[in-house]
Amino acid sequence: MTEAITNWLQNTFTADPYWLTALISVIPMIEVRGAITLGINLGLNPWITWLLACVSALIVCPILLFFLIPVLKILKKVKIFASLADGLEDLFLKKAEKIEAESHEGVTETAKNKIIMRKTVSIFLFVAIPLPLTGVWTGSAIAAFLDLKYKYSVPAIVLGNFVSGLIITLLNLVLGEHSPLIFLILLIFVIVSVISLITAVLVKQRKKEKKSAENFNEREEKEKALENKCLDK
């Protein structure tokens, strides 16, 4: 099976492996995990692959920190994108609120430095541990919603990204010829995640439309009741 996946990777990604590694690293949910696995299986030096993938993945960090929240606000005003923007905002906001709550746990409001340090460490760990839905994209989005200053969030994301890349590189070296399975698992996870996100957005939109229709019907009933009352008088 691993040989079949390796052959598929080599036959599918026939362009320059360095450019492909850099490009794959900026794709949400795949990021350095998929990029490093791809680069190594295309014959690149593991440590060059690690460095290239990690540096490339960080391109989205300042973009998300500066523009994510303003862009989501704009998209929420556009009917066709409103549900998607709401879904993404809910996803990131819930994670940010969880970190916020954990950072304040057992700490007084006056100990601001300790709270900031906890948030910074949480962002670092979130990006550093290569689990599903972690990485530069989600870490940067959460940092934006936490309103964490750039001097804390950027170093945490950068360091976490390199640690995550290092773990994946070592994992590829340990797995050897079985390392392409990492890429297969990632692809399956991405497909499932995209389907789940679309489903959640559609369900939320349907509930919103249903609630809107119910409110409209309720208003109509009240207006009719008021109209009948007036006619009776």
C-alpha cells in the first residue's frame, strides 16, 4: 500500500519538488505535515524540506493576524458568504474562548503578565503539536481572536511551527518507507473536515432560515389578530 501511495505521489506531483513543498505548506489543514511528507517522498533532503516547509507555511501568519477579523466582518455582510464566515468565526472563537478561560483560571485580573504568558504558551503548544486542525492557520486565527499582541503571538506561532515540522520530519524518518501513509491520512482528514464544515454551514443556514420564517409567521399572526380586534371594535 505504501509503495502505491509513493508511486502516486511521484506520478501526480511531477513539477519541481521544492516549489511543490513550499506550495503545499500553505494549504490549510495540510501545512507542514503534508509538505514535509511530500518533499521527503519526492527525494528531497529531510532537513532542507523541514526548513523550506516551515518558512513557507509562515507566509499566512501575518496575513491572518492583520486581516482575518476585518475580512470575516466584510464576508458576513455578503449574503452568499455570510454562513461560511459565521461558521469559521464560531470555530475560531470557541477555541479562543477556551484558551482565554484556561489562562484566567486561578489567576487574578491584576496578574496580566501571567495571563499573557499562559495565552502565548497555549498558542505555541497548539501550533507545535501536529494534530488535526492545528498549525499556523488555526493558531494565527485563534491568536487574532484572543487579541494577543504580535510581539507574543508571532514568536509563539513561528517557534511552534518549527517544532511541529521537526516532529513530522522525525516521524517520516522513523516510518521510512511507510511515511507516505501520513499524506494519505491527511488527505482523508481534509476531505472529511471540508465535508463536515460545509454540512455544518448548511445546517446552520437552514436553521436560520427556519427561525426567520417562524418569526415572520408569528408577526403575521399578531398583525392579523390585531386587525381582527380592531374590526370587532
